[in-house]
Amino acid sequence: MFVIFIFSTLLPYIGISSNTALMIQLILIFCVCIFVIYLSVNYSLTFSKTSVPVISGISLSQAKDTSNHSSNHSFRYELPEITSLLSPLSGREAGIINILSQIGELTGCTRCSVYELQGTVKIAKRKYFWVKNGADVRKDVLHNSLMKSFPWIFSSINSKKSVYMKDILTAKEAISDLKLLQTQVNNSLIAIPMIDDGDVFGFITVEDSQMTGSLEEEPYDLIFLSEILRLAVVQKQFIDDLSLFKNLVNRSNDYIIVVDRNSSKVLDVNETLCTQIEYSRTEFMAMEPDLLMDTVGNFWNGAFFETCGSHYLDVDSSFRTKTGKRIPVEINVTFIEHDDSQYVLAVARNITERKERDLILQKTRDRVELALNGADLGMWDWDVVTDELVFNSRWAEMLGYQAASLPPNFKTIVEMIHEQEKERVISVLRGIRQSSPSFEEEFRVTTRNNESKWLLVRGKATEFDDEGKASRLTGTAMDITQRKLSEDHLKQYADKLQRSNEMKELFTDILRHDLLNPAGNIKGFTELLLEIENNEQKRSMLERIQKNDDKLIDMIDTAAKFAKLESQDELEFSIMDLGILLRNVTESLRPMTESRKMNTVIRFSGTYRSAVNTIVEEVFANFFTNAVKYSYENTSIFIDIFDDGGMWKVAVTDQGEGISDADKPYVFDRFKRVTKKGVKGTGLGLAIVKRIAELHSGDVGVENNPDGKGSRFWISLKKA
């Protein structure tokens, strides 16, 4: 062993890679172990016929049972044959299959398999197998089987006993095992447990062997072969685990490096570090201490060990790449002593993204602070359990303090709350639960300078105790004293406005009743006098009185109607046909058009359903009468209904002078008349039209006649 150790340690220095050197070391050690096993087995067979051989933890309990059948134990294989078995061992699957094939040929079986027991329920998984040429391998009842499927066989294997077909045939408990086996095995079965560190981790099966009888009598050959196979499986598993570990280390996102503390030489690095730092593993291994310290720092320095002990964490270090770029890292260092040597394991993590996030977070904090200052907001955080209060300077300023002089507890704030609001505020805070964690309250405080201020405090519970009560609250505060003063002024103004509206309604009632009644009386008496008066001069005076009285009545009626609409917020609607309403209006106003020899052209047909109030007829009548008033004699008035998406657009087009673009925006304002030219009116008609449209959630407008001279007035109403 000493010679092997010396030879293996020299391998890396003669140009052989570390992985190949490791493989050679394992094979050499394995060969020595097999040779020792061979000597020990021969020794035990020669000098102890009655003893029970034990090889690497495998109990040859079956040997006890067979010792009575034969007193002369011979060993079948000589050293050259054992050497031929060892030759394919390499820790690879092909080597294990090769051993299985030799076992199969030596035992004359049809199939030789290796199973691993996996999981807590111990499922048998076939890992490797060899079959004789021409044998049927489609069926394998042991593969993927549970222990309960073969209770007697698995119980024996777990007890570290080898299983033979003769035992299965004679055991009453093995009836269910036998039924399943007979679907696959013709003559014989041998199952030998594989043991590692005292635990059964699998078993080897030999099916339909031509030497079953002799093997049952003298099982040492088969057990020896199975031990070789067990060692090969364990070796492969070890190499697989080692390879997996190496692969995981190389694929790790972290940088991993091992340094000899005494020589300051790199013993190993992972691929991630090599890729990021741009040095190969060979370059790292050959790196001089000065360059190494410039690249990854001096984390193995003895001063760190003396100060921090066997472990320490550096949260703000950096590595330098081959091109000179610095990578910020957080490095976790472990000092290790082994075989009188001192090593240092460093696991570093690239924290470039964290640094960038920290920078973004700091900028965000700065922006939040600026926003809070710009919005004139105080910020606070209250630990309910400890009564600790954290706040910014604006919160302290609102209460008349400097930030350093305001006591950092909520009790001080409670004492400053106005007595009329204190109980309400405390009740709100106590009532906060997880189902409703947010709150918003306005209350008065008396500042340190005895000033009375109104505060708007918003907050949210961010932590709760086991009973669901808030244990931490965070929020903002705003000084709303000026807003409260403005609200008071606004309330006073609203009261005055309400009184003004009441006066307007009173005036409207006076218009409707107290003024309209005398005007109506004047109209009645004037009409009577005109019937009995024959004097032309007097009749002329009476007609003048009648005309002015009609004007007064119209003015009172229009003003009252507009005042009523202004005071209304909504109307009752019914589904009506706009076409019928338009025809009714034009029919009622036919005498007016006939007196001016004008023609009414209706350019629509069909049904136009809309949810409207009958007051909409006032709009149609206004458009129509204005068209008659402001158009020339012997012209036409055109009435259309257009489909405008979700609206009906009712339009009345005349052939009058038209309206200039400068005047169009003002025609629907009250008391605005674009042209008078002998036309009488109050200037409220189109204002009434606009208000009716608003109550219908519609719109009104005026545009030039698209077919020539004149104007087109329109209103849009929702479809039903």
C-alpha cells in the first residue's frame, strides 16, 4: 500500500490529469483489496473448515448449512483467473457488465443481474444484467418489485442471507414468492445480498445455473465472485458520486477555490471561477502568490484566522479578472487542518447585481424622501409592542419639534391629540385587524407651541401578533389645517349659494304666478276691448298693448322654463320614436311655414327608438321655428335623422344667411343672439335646448348647411 501511495502521488507531476490520477489510484487500491480478499479466503478455507467465512461484511451463513454436505472445501479459481476478473474494473458500467458475463459463463446461468434496493419502501431496481445468447429477457418479475411482492426472499436478503431455490421450495412462507418466480425461472435461482457499511443495499441473482447443485454444496466460489462484483458496484457508485460532486462544484454559481495556507498555492478551483476570472485551472495552479493575492485577495492570511477563528465572512471584497476588471464578491472563508497540513476553502459569490440593486434601492429611498418632502408628508413607523416610534423630520416639524427633540414613542403623540378626538382615534387603532389593516383619520392636535393643527393620518398594519392584533403600524401624516379652513369658507359660501338658489326659486315662482297672472289679465281685457272698440286710433293703441303683453308673457314663460330646467338634475324617460315626435312638431307648426310660403322636407323613414322625455319636443320646435324665422320666404327646411353609432343625430337644416364660424361657439349661451334683424326673442331658446340635451346625456351643435347656404342645428340622443 505504501508503494501504491508513493506511486500515485507522483502521477500529477508526470503530466497525468487529476481525474485520471484519481481513477488510477482507485483501481490500484481496488486490486490490492481483491488480492487481500483472495488470500484471506484461501487462508480461511485451508485452515478453518468449520468456520463461517465473512468477506467485506458478507456473511456466508449458507456455508453453515452446506458444511454438513461436504467436508472438503476447495476453491475453484486460481490467481491468474482472479486477475482476469480484475482486469476490466474501471469504475464504469462496461466493467461491471464484463464481470457479470464472466460470472455467467463460470456458473453456466442464463441470466445474471444486479439489483439496488431504493426508497423507504425498498423497491428492487435492476441496474445491470447479463444474459446468455438466445435467452428470453423480456420478463423480469424482480425489477420494480416491492418487498411485499416477494416477502420471504426479501426478508432473507435483508437478513443478509443468500437465497437458493431449494430453500424457496421447502419454505412454507415462500409459496407466493415461488408462484411469481416460476413465471420467469425454470430450474434454479441464487440471490446473494450486497452489503456496504453493514447495510444491505442490493442483491445479485444467478438464474438457471448449470452448477446449482455444486454451488449450493460449495458456495464459496460464487460468493467470492459476488464480492468482486459488489466491490465493482460500490467503486462505480463512489466514482459516480465523486463525479457528481465535482460536476456540482464546477457548475455552482459560486466561485470555489482551495489554497494551501503554508505555500499560498492553489490546490483546486471550480470552472465557474475560471470562466469568470478568465484564468484556466492550470494557470491558477501555477500562479505565484503575489499574482494570486492580486487576483482573489489575501483571504488565507493568518491574521484573519487569529482574529475570526476557523470561519469568517467578508461581505465587501472583490476579485480581479485577467483583463483587470474588478468583480465585487461576498466571500465565505473556512480554515481547515488535515494531516498536519493547513488549507483554506473560499466560497465567493458575485454580488454585482446586488450592488446594482442596492444602488437602485438607495436612489428609490432618496426619491421617496424627496416625494415625501415635496408632498409635505411626515412618515412614521410605530412598534406597538415596544411603543417605539420612528419618524422623519417633517413629522416632528408638524408637531412643533426638531427631529432630535421629539420623544420617540407614540404615547407623546396621543397626549397631543385634541380631547374631542382622542378616544375616537385610539378606538380606531385598537380595532385594526388583518381583515382590514388600513386606516385613515383626520384629527386635531395641539403642538408644542400650543397651536391647533389638523392632521390627516393614513397608515397600515404590517405585522400582527398571534391574536391577530396589529403589532406594527406604518404610515404618513399631512398637515391639512389650511384645507380645513378652506372647507369652512367653502361651507359658508355653499350656505350663501343655497340661500341664493332659494331666492332664485322664489323669483321663478313670482315670475310664474305674480307676474304672469297680471300679464294674462292684461291680455284678456285687451282682447275684449279690441272686440268692442271701433276707433282706429284706439284700436292701434290696444294692438300695441297686446303685442307687448304677448312679448312679456313669452319672456316670463321662457325664463321660468329655463329656471326650472336649471334646477333639475334628472328627468323621467320613456322609449319613444323620434320620427313620430318630429312629424308631430312639424305638423303643429305648419301654419307658420305656410304663412311664409316655405316647404318642409322630411328626409327620414323607419323607426328611431330612444329613451327621452317629452320635453325633447321643445328642442325640435326651437330648431324648426328658428329655421322659419331666419330663412327667406319660398325656401325649404330639411329634417334628417342620422345613425351616429350609439346615438341618433336629429338635424334641422335651413337655407337662411347662416352663422359665422366666430359666432358658432356662443349660439347656445344664454342671452346670446347672433343676429336680430327684426326677429323677436329672449335669447334663452337655444340655452334651453342645450340644457335639455345635457339632461338626456346628449349633445347639441350647429354647422354650415352641407348642401349650400344656411345652417344645420342638431341634437344627439341615445338609441334605445
